[in-house]
Amino acid sequence: MPTSPRKPVIIVTRKLPDVVETRMRELFDARLNTDDKPMSQAELVAAAQAADVLVPTVTDRIDRAVISQAGPNLKLIANFGTGVDNIDLDTSRTRGIIVTNTPGVLTEDTADMTMALILAVPRRLAEGTAYMKDPKSNWAGWSPTWMLGHRIYGKRLGIVGMGRIGQAVARRAKAFGLQIHYHNRRRVAEEVEQELEATYWESLDQMLSRVDIVSVNCPHTPATYHLLSARRLKLLKPTAYLVNTARGEVIDENELARIIEAGGIAGAGLDVFEHEPAVNPKLRVSERVVALPHMGSATIEGRVDMGEKVIINIKTFLDGHAPPDRVHPAMF
């Protein structure tokens, strides 16, 4: 009686939604991380040595040290996430390892969270919630001068990165009456500009000095590391707000904390941080900062969609075809 062909070994570095893990077990020899504890570098190396396909997440550093020690069977790294700044793409290419990601499925969720922060910071929602939940507070009722924030209607929103998420943010913001400005590597299509009534700025410096709210929606690449540097942060108006749901490394976090503390800008809404999970203590305690624990894409629907993309990329690759979401270094 012929034996069944060996199922490919798929090693998953973190706990994924049950429906995704179940399907992986059906299709592959999937080895799961049921404890959901981040793997150490030694554990990542061991996984790369044993796997046919490695499924890391955006918080796993699949760097040169890990990839250079990968076993001969590792031919695909199917990242559970859109960003791939956690993976050394050059070393992967040198070793003949294909890298895929999960683009598109998180656009609406991340744009929703961005818009939530654009609303929350000027209107002081986190402060109000904290006050109402504090058992020591003694709310005396409505007051004409208490807990005043700022209107966002009619303000200028400057979007840094006008890709899928940036455009989704612009559509939401336009519905709230914000004027859309943007800076991008390349100008978007004329019909998109017309739809969004968006103003393009080739110079990021010029845009930053003119807008009331800045939304960071670009990927983290060597070119965007500290794109919002100390010098550029100083260009913002003292009344401006900064929102980041992209990657913490795009902003000089220490300088941002200093500027907020000094009153150089009005506040910030941050879902990502430069040295996650560490966060600058000044940002954590500031009443003018709404800080979230990297929740931008944290919906059940989004995570399941990500898992389905990972499975499709793996299955397509194992069937001998080019995976639909193959990543090329030039893309980033």
C-alpha cells in the first residue's frame, strides 16, 4: 500500500485565530505556538532550520543571523502581516527564500483606528474616559468651560504616505469635513486627487508646517526611518496634532516626547512605538497623548483574512506557482 506524501512542515511563531490554525493543520504539518509567547532568537533559528515554510509575525525579527542558519528545506517565509521590515529581504533573496506578506486586508481596520485617533486626541476622549472611570473623581455635571478640546471640522489633515491606507483615511477624513493634503513618493492618480479633493506636496517640510493634523501612514523602510526627525517635528505648528498607526520607527520618538512635554505641539495619538513593546515614559504619562497597544489592525475579521492570505500564499507556492503576495525589495 503506497504511503501518503509527507506534508510540508509549517512553523508558526505566534498564536493565530483558531479557524486559521485548524485549516493549517488540515493542509500541512503545522506546528503551532499555542502559548503565544514570542520566540527567542535561538528558537527562531531552530524553527528556520526545521521548517519548509516559516510563518512569522511582524514582531519577530527574521534577520540575517536567523536566515543565514536556515535549513535547506526553508524556501518560503510567509509573513503574517503587511509590513516586512522585520525580515532581511536581501539575505532571503541571496538564500533563494521567497517572502510573502498579507497586503490589502487591513486597510479599512487601520484607517478606522487612524480616524478614531484623529477624533480622540483633539476632543480629549481618553482624558474624559479616565476621569469618569476614576472612583475618586467627583463629576459635578456639565460645565461650559470644562474639558474643552478642538474642532476638527475644517482643519487641514496632512497624510504622510498615500497608499491604500492613506487613501482610506482621506476618504473618512473628508466625510468629517477635513481638508486633505498629502505627501507621497509618487503623486497619486488625478482621479484619486479629484475624488478626495486632495492637495499634493512634493516637499514634506512645506506640508508639515501648514497642516493642523498629521497622519503617518507610510511603511517603515531604510528611507522612512525617522522620516519625522527632530528637525521636521519642529516644523509643526504648536496647535498641531500627530497621529501614527504605521510604524514607530518613522518618528524620532524621544524628540516627539520632548516636544510634547515642552508644548511644541498640541498632542499625539500613537498606536505604534519606535522600540515596542518599550514606550518612552513621557509619552505614557502625558495627558496630551492617546497611547494604544498596537491595535490598529486588531479585528477578528482582519486577523482571519490575514491568515487566509498566508494559507493561499503557502498553498500556491507548494503547488509550484508564484504566490500572489510575493514581496520584492523594490516594493519597499
